Amino acid sequence: MKSIEVVAGIIFFKNQILCVQRPKNKLHYISKKFEFPGGKIKKGETHKEALKRELFEELNIITDIKSLFITVVHEYPDFELTMHSFICKAETKELILHEHIAQEWLTLKELKKLDWAAADIPIVNKLVMNG
């Protein structure tokens, strides 16, 4: 099974967290699901460098990347995903969606109302539990 390593940003603006919706995908289990933004780590990049680049490419946003929150290993039907999620702080809610079809800024209490990608659910659960 193919394995993919990615980074994801849990982006806070005040007491709200950015949630972004994936576009339609041939893989039904991630199609139109919500996720924390991020992406693949390129060779030679640190996790934080990869996250900074991905957030800028996907959202045109620069955040203050704080600390590692949780690493999730999830087996999807077609690949295994290792996702390192980081707590980030944003100075503004202004961003441009280059890859996603929707965005929502939600409080911790509201996070569970979205249809999350399976690998992101442990992050949501930990955020809500700690919140």
C-alpha cells in the first residue's frame, strides 16, 4: 500500500478555526469532505517549511506556525496517510481558495457539525476534548 506523509494546519483566528472543503474527487471517501489545509512534504523540507509553503499555495495565507498538535496515521482504502498537524495563528481571515470549494471559520463547539475526511476526525476530536 502506498503511504503519503503530509502536514496540516489548524489555523486559529481569535477563537475560530479554519475548515476547508475538498473539491469533488474520484476517491469518494475524500470527495467534498472537510479537512485542515496542508499538503505533501517535499524532499529536504522540514514539516514547518512544508506547511508554510502549502498554506501559501492553497490559501494565500501566512500564519504563525506554533507547535505540533497530533500526528495521525490513517489507512484509507487506497493509501496510508501520515498527517502531522500543527497549531497555527492567523492575523486575518482574508484568504483565497486555490484548491478548495468552501471555507468555514468555526469555534471548537461547532467543529463536529461538518463532514470531515476520516484522517482529520482524530484532530477534531482532540481539539474538542481539549477545548
